[in-house]
Amino acid sequence: MKSEQIKQITSKAIEELVAALNSGRSEALTNYLAAMGRFHRYSFFNVMFIARACPQATRVAGYQTWKTLGRYVKKGEKGIMILAPVFRRRIDEKNEAENLDPDGNDSRALAGFRAVYVFDESMTTGNPLPQVGSVNGDPGAYRERLEQFVREQGIALEYSADIAPAKGVSEGGKIKLLPDQTLAETVATLVHELAHERLHRAERRASTTKRIRETEAEAVAFVVCQAIGLETGTASADYISLWNGDAAVLLESLELVQRTAAEIIAAIAPDKPLPPEGGG
């Protein structure tokens, strides 16, 4: 594929991604965020309790929370004990207004803790949790070419279930991928992590925010996946939105994104013909 063809493909893909980001949240992302809002953030000590009792835990919640999400604890499963705070109200009968916090709520004093039980997603069954968009299609030989290109850059590539729930991790000279992803998702994840390796190491990492880095990496993945014919749907726009990225952040990094995507496309798809005008 000639450089002018690659430029045309990358420009078109970026235009599509900008349009998707400007259109707002997809229904899939809205449903995902609503579901994730049901999961609490746990204290350091409770995280330790959870990790010790269930090292493979990904998402944990109480029985009733799982029930509201259409999932039920499997028979025979034992809950994971954590500590929940117990509060008591502090009400001054003479001047109750002084006992209100800045939001107008009754202020409360910590009275102690009590044991409660939560359950990991693996301990439940029922309706699947809402997911953000996914990449689909058959990458064919592009996956092997991509893996070869990664290794040619001196980057080690490993598959490890230990990184769950993350799909991929960039460690500076090493990329780890979660096994058992679809072929299309594996390619998209690997391009994303490769973009981190090429764009976000050394001095540039210190000068960028997580929001910028994730927007750039996912934009590169979107462009490359589009170029090799994978169906991206709302996956990349949803991912960028999760990191509070938007079209403005993407456009500020446009040159870097296009150059990095073009290098990867040239390496893994040198013989891919240019799509017909107006085609996908």
C-alpha cells in the first residue's frame, strides 16, 4: 500500500472517530455506565480482604445489588467478608441546621464497623452485564503480521490471564495480552498497547495525562482496525469516552496518531488494496 493511500485511509478513519465522539455517548456506553455505577469503591483494607479470599475477583457486590442487575448468587457460594462502616446521626435539637453538611444532609459520626458479605461476578449467574462496544471481524493473517512487527521492535509479547480484567498491559518493552479474546479483539488490544509503547514511554509519558495517552492509543487502534477491515462499531469512541477523552483531545494529537497508525499499517498491510471510493 502506497503512503498516499495510507494517508487517505487514516484521514477518513479519524474523521469517522471524531464524528462518533461528537455524537455523544452510545446506548451501549450509557447502559454500561449505569451498571458500573452500582458497584462500590472499596477501602484498601476491604480490597485486601477480597484479594485474599478470592484472588481472581473482578467485580464484587452484595446480594441485593446483583439481584437488581438481574444476576443471582449461585447455590453453595460463600460470600467474601468485608467491613462496612456504621454511622450514627449527630443532631443538635436546639439548632439542627448546624448539623447539616454543605449539601444539606445530616452529618454523621462513625460509630464502628460490621461484617457484611459480597460476591464476585464469577459467583453469580443470570443476565450478562452490559458491555461497551466490541471489535468484530476476521483479521486473517494480519494478527500474525502484527505480532511479528511487535517483536521486531524489540518488544516482548506474552499472554497472561493474570492481567484480568484488563485486556492488555504495556510495561515498557513488554506487552501482556489477556488470552481467549476474539481474534479481532486481540488485534485491537495489541495495536492499542503497541501505540502506548511507541508514544508513551521516556519523556513523553511524564508530559501527558492518562486521558491523553488512552485517547491516542485507542485512536491508533481504531485507525488500524478500520484499515484492515475490522468492524469497530462504537468500541473506540466508547473507550475514549470512559477516559473522558473527546474530539478536542484527539485533534490535538492528530499528527502523532496518524503517523503511528500509518507506520503500523505499512508494516502489516503492505499489499492491502485501497477500498473503493465511498466504501468502508
